[in-house]
Amino acid sequence: MTIASLGVAFQMFNAAFLNSPVMTATELEKRLAVALTRFQARGLSWAFWTCEDWLDRPVQRRLTQICNTYGLRLSSELPGMMAHDLTKQRRALPPVEFRRAVGASALNDFRTVGGACFHVPPEWFAEVFNDDVGETCPEFKCWVGYVEGLPVTTAATLISDGVIGLYNIATVPGYRGRGIAEAMTRHVVAVTRAEAGDLPLILQATSLGMRMYNRLGFRETTRILVFNSIR
């Protein structure tokens, strides 16, 4: 297991990941036991993230049952998507003012949009994306898009292991369906590739974003399952 934990209330960010494939149920149980012991010792709620392709087929069939034994229940099934290039823009996109979210004011806008879109308590979101996130993790870059001065969309990027990861792509209700998220996605990809080169793009999609991502050239390559500890 690889543990990546912020020690925060938002359990999705106290995460345990497989760092190699699992061939048997017994092996998975041993790894989950290690993670459970680690998080119980610190009194933290936690999440287990796994790529379905890293589990042998018999283990996949028993996954939910095994996780329940360790106090974990399925909370999300996220298509893992990848694109080598975005498709050409085929429609006029609305004017959006893009700003890097650096400093308290801009990061507060980032948190406000994210909290509304992902239905996360504000205090949880603030603990993860705090005012110092740009200093403590400079490679993780947050963006906010403004329409008529209002923060309405966000995105974040991370260059790692030869790919560009896209995260927190969201648009507040009332501004969806206008091409604002597409404009944001195209902007952050262009800016990040100007820095890092034409690296492949990866993301984990929600059901709301699937249609847009397919239109932009992303294709599903795997399925990511997230199990949260039961409170």
C-alpha cells in the first residue's frame, strides 16, 4: 500500500492506494489491514482508491465484500480517462477571465465553486485547499474562471510521471451548458503544455463531465473505485 494522507477531516484526502497488482483476496486483505491500522492509530477517517485493472478478476468480484469487512463502503466509481490531444474547437466559447488561484482571495473563490459543485462542507474544502496550498505544493496549480466578475468555474493541474493530470474541473449550477467548462479545460491544457510539452492528459470523470470529455477527445481507459470508511 501507498499512503497519501493530509490528516484532514475530508476522508478522500486520507488515501490508501495499491502500489502493485493484487492477485488474491488474501493479499488484498493484508494490504487493507495495514492501511486500517495506520489510520486507526491516528484517529482518521480514510479512503481506499483502486484501479480496477490492478485486481485479478476473482478479486474484483469480491472487492465490495472484502472492503466492507474493513469498514469501507463504495462511494464513487470514476471512469479514468486519457487523451493525447484535444479535439479542435468547433464552436464559439463564451468569454471567461482565467486567473491562477494564488492568495487568500482567489483560493476562497476556488473553494466556493468547488464546495458548491462537489457538495463538500466548506470547512472540509478549506482544510484541503488552504491559503498556503500554492507554497506547500507549487506543482499543483489551481485556476478560477470569472464571468462578469463572478467566480463560476475551476480547474487544477498537476504534472507528474510524464502526464498532465486535470482535477477539480467544475462549473456552478446556473452557468452550465454554455461551454464555460470547455473553455477552462482548453485554457489550462494550453498553459500547462506550454510549460511541460505535449504530455498525455489524464483525468477522473464524473457523470456530469463525461459528455464534454468525450467531445474533447478523452477516452475511458479504466475504472477507479473509491471506498470510504464508514463514519
